[in-house]
Amino acid sequence: MTHQPTKIIQSHYNYEEVCSWIEKKGIELYGKRFQIIESDLSVIYKLIAYFLKDEQAAFHYNLDFDKGLLLIGPVGCGKTSLMNIMKFLTPIEHKFLIKPCRDISFEFIHDGYEIIHKYSKGKLYQSDPKIYCFDDLGTENNLKYFGNECNVMAEIVLSRYDIFVSKKIPTHITSNLSASEIEAHYGLRVRSRLRQMVNLISYDKNTIDKR
């Protein structure tokens, strides 16, 4: 398949070749049904520019390398799959771990408030917190630990903002929620912090479910 850019950008990378590599990697990870479709190229080009640290293309797309990413799109559009592939495209110093938000909520039930610390400041004696991609923000529920209700991901995002400011460590997030839905679910403070700490990349709301 030939992947033509939706708009020509100046870059020393060949984005068509990178897309072909992404498609091959996707087939290796997810099977022969994986493919890149034309309507997704605007999202994929932005991800490539960000994770390859392509300054020319990032300027074109108004991406800030210091910030993380918030990748928004409908259920089944391919957000998680693409972020998994991007792990292989990213330079080693920017490698990240993908953690489903629902899994974090279940860990909270078992281990309590230390889970918030684990995914923000990191484990004791760890020199720097890890870079995480929190997958499917909004699929978890408010949970109780010894009778105390906690919006776990809201607390983690606020803590990640603190380390973003102090240590310049980014956070990546995928979600089916729109920006206004994120505010309704997590509060104005979380939405405000996200504006400062992530680049927003979004699929068209009519993107088909590829599952």
C-alpha cells in the first residue's frame, strides 16, 4: 500500500517509508487484518513527527516535544495499537510503558493509595519516575479503599503534572472521551493541567471501528 501524505511537509524523514514500517509492525503484532487507512494518516503523521523528534514536522503540526500526548478517538479506532507500535519507533531515552487505566483501578482496590505514588513519583529509590501511557482514560470507575472513595486517575494526573513541571517527564494518555467529557469526569483542575502537559491529537469522531 502506498501512503501519501495528506499535506506535504518538509522533513528529512521519509514518512511514506515509516508508514510502511508501521504497517509491517502492526501485522507482526496484530495479524494480517492490521492496515493503515488513508483517513488515519493525519493522526499517524503527527505521531511519527512526535516520536521521531522531527523538528521540522513538529513545527508544522504545532507539537511540543516537552509535553506528552493525549490521543483521543472513538472506540476501536486504533489508539492503543498505534501507541504500542510507537514504543518501537521511540528513541530509548523516551521509551514508555503502556498501562490500562482499568488495571490501575484494580490495583488501587488491592494496594490503596500507594498506587497513586507508584504511577506518579515512582518506586522508592528510583532516580526518576517512568514515562507512562495511561490507556483508555475514562474506562475506570471511582473506587473505595477502606470506605474512602477516590478518583484514582484524577489524582495520578495531578501528581504527574507535578513531575512534569519539576522534572520535565512527560505523560501520554489515550481516551475515548472528548475534552469536555474529561472535564465532566475528572474536574476542571485536571483538564487545565492536561492542557499544559500534553499535545492533543484526535481522530475524526466518525472514524470507523476497526475491530
